Amino acid sequence: MSAVGHVAGGVIETVTLVRGSLRAQLVNLGAALRILEVPDRDGTPANVMLGFQDPEAYRGPPRFYGAVAGRYANRIGGARFTLDGTEYRLAQNDGPNSLHSGPEGFDQQFWRVEAQDAHSVTYSLESPDGSNGFPGTLRAQVRYTLEADGLSILLSATTDAPTVVNLTSHGYFNLAGEASGATILDHLLQIPAGRFTPVDETQIPTGTLQPVDGTPFDFRVAHALGRDIAVEDEQLRIGAGYDHNFVLDGESGSLRRIATLFDPGSGRVMDVHSTEPGVQLYTGNFLAGGAPGTSGRVYAAHDGLCLEPQRFPDSPNQPGFPSSRLDPGDTYRHEIALRFRVADGAEDAFRR
């Protein structure tokens, strides 16, 4: 571990993992993935993650760059939910709603290094009962393992009282390279999802599962993210672009491919795997401005995108959505795998 900064509440420390041509750097604040270097089709590595140049900026206005989002990733409507007849009121930080659990969510907590070896590191965090309004003392862990073809992320948690949990890795990706200056609008994306969860004006799901047929949300066949992002569509207007949960086809619970992203210029391909039922696509619609990024450049809109595997937004208030409840004696477990390869073109990238 290396100390790289001091902020209110603790010392910012980094852990670097190297395996072959891959290199990852983690930060204990938010247990965040700060750097992930991956080679292109010519073997030249580049960092494909957005992050802050100054590690101390991770304690500033939250961007969630690479952080573990929790206790409940994404939004909870009205910043409240009822569990076993008791209403719990949460911190509001997104209009009337709770986003990523409020202003002191897991992204703003100092995680402790529990274990470390040449290719992996495990962070742990204890979130006390009542933190940001959530019931139960939650003990969370995240293990990052650099493998021969990518990075695996294992999120887990236990509780001493009934609660709700939804943990994810909030990475912003640009396969052209964080320093390239290219947006993600020319990236091609494929998501095996025949439905998505439309949202109201405050970006809370309406409760319906809308078919993607004939909409800009049909990514079952790969296409460029910029193709439909500016078309006239009510849902795109609300999100100022894509900021929506996709209902993944097939059964959740086992690790399976949930998205493939391809940058034609570099040839990099990222296959995202997860055990969860949904994935949030966010196209960096409000990235412009802020502290300089890792390479020193101030980001613009669409300089990165998020693919956040998850339970659905507002599940604690939506009985028709997959449950996010966690009881004492049970263990929450979410596996994510980011697998990288290269391709000469789209046909090669999306050949399954």
C-alpha cells in the first residue's frame, strides 16, 4: 500500500495489482478502482477507467468514479421505504430521492484492507445501524482479483437486522483510453435485455417493464451508443441520455455475460459478466466540468459510460421487482467479471 493523500477522516492509500499486460490501481476511499490498464489490438496498454488525477478529489463532490456504490446503489424513491411495517427515512441527495444511499454512502467511506496478495486485494467496511437511515449493522466486503484476461469483483455483505442491500461497482469506462479525448459515442454496445424499467420525471421507475422493441433502448443487436442518444424520446429527455436499468434476459444468480462493449478504434472489447438481474447504463451525460481526470484532462459529457450490474432501482418500494432484502444469517453476494479481448471489427467483437 502507498499513502497518496490526506483528507478529512483518514489517509488515502492505493494498492496496485499487475498481471501480465494488465494493471489495476485501487483506492481505499470508496474501495474504488482508479486505474485499469488494458492493451489494444497492437498490444499498447491504456487506462480504460475514468478517475481523478488528485486522489484527494475522491473526497470532494461525488462522481462515484470506480467506487463501490451502497448500501443501496441507484435510486430509492422519496428517500424512504417500508420494511416489516416500519418506515425508514433516508438522506435525500437527488431531489426528493436517495441516490447511492445519500451524501455519506459507501463511496465516501474509508475501507480497510482485509487481505492482499500479488493479484488480489480484499477491502471491508462496517456500516452501523441507522447510517443514512438504513436499518441494521451491515458488514460489507469487496474482493478485486486481477486475472489473465481481466478483473473479477466479488461483493458480499451480512447484517444483524433485516435490511435492504444493493452493491455494485460504479466504474466509468472508455475503451479508447481515458487520455484519448474520444467520447464513448462511437463505442458499440450489446445488452441481452428485451425490457427496461422506464422512469418518471425524478428518474424513479414507474414499476412497469417496457419492451425495448421499436425504442432507442433496444441493444439486443450491437450498435453505436451515439446512434439514438439524441433522438426525440421521452425517456432519453428525462435522463438527458441513457440513465436506465435494463431487465436482463435469463435467470439471475449465476455468473453470465450481461453486456459487451467494443471500441472500433483501439480494438478493445469488454465483456461484462454478473449474477444480478439488471444493469444500469449511464452514458456520462453530466460528466462535464469538475476536477481534472487521471491524465490531467477535464472530462466532457460522454467521455465515459457506466455499466452497473444491480438489483433494480427502487426495489424496496416495488413489490414486483426482484427483492433486495437481506436478513440475519443470510449472505448477500454479487459477482462481477470484466473480461477483455481485442477484435479487428464488429463482426469479430460480437461473434458469440
